[in-house]
Amino acid sequence: MSLPSILVIRHRYPRVVRGVLELTLILTLWVGYSLSRLLADTALTPALARAHDLLHLERLLGIHWELPLNRLFTSHQAIGLLGSYWYASLHYVVTGATLLWLYKLGTRSYLPARRALVAGTLIGLVAYLLMPTAPPRFITGYVDVLSLHASDGWWSTDASAPRGLGGLTNELAAFPSLHAGWALWVAISVQRNAAWRWVRALAWVYAAGTAVVIVGTGNHWVIDVVVGWLVVLGGFAIARRMPRPLVPAADPVGVVPLAGQPTATSG
């Protein structure tokens, strides 16, 4: 396709072009997320040592809550199965749906949130590369809940990877928890942009529920959750320091506000 043709398409269909560019960016972020996990050191001995260090720190802080939560998820089959589906599914579905909703609201809502998500994720990926850490399910006394329910879902016994794709995930990429971080990002983004109180409350329930699930299923330490939250808060801090978005005349893109939500171009 020639350059003039591309310019004509960009002029005639600016919303489509912007959408394709944003989708490309998000897919690139996801690829980077996956590749960084694969490039991280998979040596188990130092990863277990770091896990024990985190466990020691948690005991000093009085936040060693993994065992009772893990027992709750293993003692009740319904809770364990629900937690397994939650862990394997909502991380991507809810985050993607929130991104799409923010995009529909317009640049002023979408761009700062997307910047925060990208910045927080990149910080987390650097930590994965520098500090591979074993999750609780690698340590005696903790149960891998997803593995218990692998026959009831699409995931394998290798973390939450689909069956046959376990080799594509790095099971030592646990610190910090981007499951927890992305869930907090959803809650903050919805809090800032949704008009309905019950929608905002539901977003916070999702963030809190995700924290409980990832610890209860044996996939993260409590401190992974705390640092995952801090990573995303750091992403929002970075986004605040970036230039404010310029709102094009065609923005917002098909805005469908929630219950009186002002549009992105309303001032």
C-alpha cells in the first residue's frame, strides 16, 4: 500500500487507525510481558532462597497469611474451583474490557490510564528479570490449587498456561504480582471514570478478590501483592508527570458514558 493511500485512510477513518495503533501497542506489551518471563533466569535454588527471604520478612511484619488462605482454597472444592477460574481468566478479560471501555470514553480517560498500566507493567517485568522468585506452591506445606483442578479447566499443571503450553510460562515470575497490580489498576481507573457507585464498588471488590485468590491458590506471597500494588501506583505517578493528552476533534471514540458520566470533551 502506497504512502498516499495510507494517509487517505488515516484522514477518512481516524478512529479506526487510532484503534489499530492502540491494539498494536497493547499486543506489543503482552508479547513483551510473555517474552520477559521466558527470558528470566529459571534456576530454582536462588528463586527458593528469595521466597524464603520474603517469607521471613512477612513473619517479621505479621502478614504471613498464605497458609490459612491456601487451606481454605484446598478444603472447599467450590472455592478452589472458583479461585482457579478467577486466576486463569479474569487477569486478562477484566483488564482488556476496562481498556476498551476507557478507550470508548476518550483520550482524557484512556491515555493516562494506559500510560500507568504500561509503566507499571514494565517495572514489574524488570523485577521478573532481576529477581526470579518461587511462589508458595513450590514450597513444602503449600498446595497448588490450579493443579488440583486442572482436569476441570483449560489450564495445565504448569501455572495457568493452557494445556500443552506449560513450557511458555516462567513459573518463577512471581515477584511482584502483576495479577494484583493490574486488578488495582482496574479499580483505580473505574473509580476515576465510572459514575455508578455500584460499578466503582464492584471494581474494588474485584481488586480485593484477586489479592485473596492469588495468595489462596498458592501462586503468590502476600508481599507479592503489596509490591504489585506499589508498582501500579508508581505507574500512575509516572503517568501524572507525562504531558497531558491533546484531545483531537474527533474524540471521544463512540462515547457511551455510564449513568451521567461527562464525555471526555465536555471540559
